[in-house]
Amino acid sequence: MRNADISQEGASSKGKPNRKVQATAVPLLVSNLDWSAEEVKETRARLASLEEDWDAPGMEEYDHL
């Protein structure tokens, strides 16, 4: 899994910041998010319905986008 380093680079014509995204090969760990145990359980429960699709054959291709 990759983390995205999002840094601002100037502003668009509408005044919204333009962002540059750079992928790095650092694993995203829940322990680095400073979430409480309750937040982790709640988020896991919300994402549980996606597990079957996430683990379906061929989904690893999305890792290369």
C-alpha cells in the first residue's frame, strides 16, 4: 500500500489550492493515525461490506493506477 504526500502548489483560477500528489512505498498503519479503538472498530464495520469486492480476483490491478 502507498501513502500519498499531498502538498499545496499555488492556487487555481478559482482560488482553490492545486495539490501535487506523490506516492511513496510506506505502509499505512492504523497505529499511525492516532485513532481510538472505537474509531477503528467503527471504520472496520463501515468497510466490511466492501471486503468481498476488495478481495476479488483482478482487483490488484487497481494498485498500479
